[in-house]
Amino acid sequence: MSRGRICCLVLLTLGVLAVVVALVVILTRPTCAPQHYLHGAVAADTETCSAIGRDILKSGGTAVDAAIAGLICTSVMNPQSSGLGGGVTFTIYNASTGTVEVINARETAPRVFPHNLVSGCAAPYLIGPRWIAVPGELRGYEEAHKRHGRLPWKALFEPTIKLLSKPLVISPVLDKMIHHPYFSDLGKRLCPLICDGGRFLKRGETFRWPVLQRTLTAIAESGAAAFYEGQIGKALVEDIRKAGSSISLEDLKEYKADVSPALNITLNNHTTVFSPGPPMGGAVLMFILKILEDYKLHEASLANPRERVETYHLIAEALKFGNMLKPLMSDPAFSEAQVTVRTMLSDKITKLARSRIDDKGDHPLNHYNLFESIYTSRYKSKG
Amino acid sequence: TSHISVLAADGSAVSATSTINYPFGSFVYSNQTGIILNNELADFCIANRSIKAGEKPPSAMAPSILISKTGDMLVIGGAGGAWITSATTMAIINKLWFGYDLEHAISAPIMHAEGDKILFETHFSEEIRSGLLRRGHKEKEATFAMNVVQGISKEGKCISAYSDKRKMGKSAGY
């Protein structure tokens, strides 16, 4: 065989190999349905804030960086829902360590509050300065960023500060809230922000929020300390004390976020659910799922009308049992809530709940009170 | 309340719920800082007992992460006061056990328990509702519910993200 023919053969073989490799790469490349992603995603309650979170991920930020940036954005896009004056709870899965932790930055009761506060619980609207708790939001961001952040703290605030440099539009959701008959009278208190004279702004109209822009800029530059120990905290306390709240600078200075491992249960020996323990609702959610786990619900459970009603009957009953446990979810630093959670997620209690589920949905309220019956039976067993 | 779910390229995930309670919390606005204050002390009303300084009030918030043995993941949580538990639980049941896709799992109308009564969200299946009432379940009319769930699921290599249409949300990914 001539040297030329060998050369051609080698080139042809290499060509065929290249085509085969290319085909293998193309055919084995993961493909997903439209609207699905391959790298990362953010689901916030506005498109703007989801996009800010996604851009943080794309620029090398961690999941925690993206969540913080998304939440800062939410405080501007949906100010009725969350903000620096509130609290936050993070459940964080670290893929490199396989651990799941909870950062609980829920608000706390201040040192001084009205002694008869709870007697006011029957009022139709629990609003006004007496109900303000010490905000934890920023200490939560700070702790989460310290433990899991990669981008500089400031970078997480910049997209929202930029957002605030332009007029903000009253969204359909915000419009629905400020014009809801429940809140329209109360809303007047927010007139410095969302009114034109004495009139509420309407959907599509715009407003500016320069004071918040200044606050966010100061926090971006100086950290959460600007809020809890600095000028912002002082100004905030001055304003809310003027309104009638008893929250002090000491309350702000003392605020700390809690870090703990997430509560977890494994369902059907296959899926592990991680969620925050008390005072959050994770244990109640797990309890409901644990009751239902044994019924082996699946697609065929909804196959026909009879099956559908039976399935939703089970869910309704499990929700009722779970609902009764909510008042027990108190702060473990001040209660025995951890013991309560261990008991409620035990096989014994979920089995007791299942034993009380029959065909009927008209049981009286005490039928769903599992803990009362346990304590009663303990009492009886002690004679 | 507002929930955000995040899944990063390295597989790390965050499920976070933030709140000032109610719409607009306490309705107290700080003119000097631009901050709207919460009314979270109202959440102590559910426990009906004395409050201590420094104590955190009970909450229905349950930002959750579900991880299967095969590595599939669901990052989920919700907003909407007491409805959070029912809304998040039912979205998980729909996704995990009924095999719904994420959008359907979250957007399907839910039911909620209050005491021994059941509240049905608008557009909840009439067939199931009447079936439950025939079994003796007592119904209570839902007056003001704003249950909103945000979730991200990863099955194999594909990531699906959904922000609840109840609050006109939209997710983003890459």
C-alpha cells in the first residue's frame, strides 16, 4: 500500500472517529423540557427578584448569596410581605458537606412590652406599635453570608439599590393589598410612602423610596451593625418609640440569630425532608407527611371519584391533627418544645393518629387532640 | 410573608422564608429609615400563654428541602400565615406521591384545616369537596387567604422552578 493511501485511510478513520465522538457527545448531552434549566434556578415571588437571584448565581455567588439578594429585592417589590423590619428563616443545604442547617432570625419579644398584650388577641386587627417585635432579618442575612457567602456583602445589595434609583410601579398584587377593604383604612398610616396627597396610589402609578435607598446603601457599606448598633438603629428606635413602641437600642444590640441542624424525617425509606424545628412549623409539616406516609398514596390514589374522595379525606384528617399541634411549637430556648417534637414525630403518635382516622369526617375537635389523650393516659397509668 | 427557593450549580440549595406578618406588618412606617415594621408579637396569640423577653414567637413558616436517595431534590416553602402548612404540605404530596409536575403541584387548589373545619380554596374540585362534606366534614368559608408557594425541583440533571401564579410570581434560571 502506498504511503498516500495509508495517509488517506488514517485521515478517514480519524474523521469517522471525530463524527462518532461528536454524535455521542450530542446524543448523551442532558436535555430538559422547555422552561427547565441545567445549572441553577431561583423562585422568588416576583420575576424581578428571581432574575436578580439568578444573576448572582451566574456571577459566581452561592445559593445563600442569591437568596439574600432575592430577599432584599423582595422587600422593595413586595413591601407588604417582607423587609428589614421583619424576620427570616433559612434552611441551607451545603452540597460539599452534605449537611443541612437552619438559621433562625425570627423576631423576638423586646425587654419591655405591654403586660396585657395577649389579652388583646381577640381584636380584629393585631396591628400598631404594641405588636412590634425586635427585627431579626439583617442579622439572619449576616449570619448566612458569614457561613455560606462568597460574593462581597455589598454586591448583594447593589441590584436592589439600583432598582430604587428609578420610580417603583404599584404592581397588581400591591394594588390588591392597599385597596383591600380589610386594610384600606389602616393603609393610611403608610401614606408617607404610597399616597399622592391623601389618595392611595393605584395600579400602574409610581412612587419613589429614597429613604430606603439610603438605608440599604448604608447597610451595604457598613454591614448589619449599621442597623443593630449604628445610626439606622437609632433613627428606627426614635421613630417607632414616637409611634408608641417600647423597643430600645439595647433590644437591637442584643439580637442574635440562632444556628442549628435542620429537623429531618425520612419518608418511605427514600426521601429525607429537612425543615426548621420549633418555633417554626417544620415539625407540623413533617407530622402530617408522616401520618400520610403509611397510606402509600400514589397516582392511582386519584384514579376515580371514590378514590379521590377517600384520598382527600385522609389528607383532611391529617391536616386537622397537624393543626392541633401548632400552639405547641414554642421557642425551645424558653420551653420543652424539643421534647414535644420528639414525641409528635415518634411512630407511636403517628400510629395513634392513624388509628383515629376512620370513614367519618365529623369528629369533634378533641378527637384530634393527640397530646391531651397521651397525657391523660399517662396520668391514669400512674393511678 | 415571602418565600424564596434557590438551587445553585454545585447542588447547594436554600429555602428561605421572610416575613413582616400580615400585609404591611404593624402598619408602622419609620420615616427616617424607610422601614416598615413587623407585628410578630401577634403570633404569640396562637400559644395563649405568657411571653418572655427575647422569646421568638411560634410560626407556620417551614422552608424545606427534600433530598431523595437518588439525589433528586425539592426546595420548597410557602407564605400565607396559617395556610403555609397546608399549602406547602399539599404541594409536597402532589409532587412526591401524586406525580404532578412542579407547576401543577403548586398551582392546584388546596384545602386547609382550622380546628375541626375544612376551608376550600376557590376552584377546589367540587366533586371532592361535596364528597368530603358527605362524609361529615364541616366547611368554613375562606375569607382572606393568600397562600403562595415557591419551589424548585431537580430530577436527574434537569431543574424546574416555579413561582406561584397566585402572587403573579415568575422564576428564573439558566
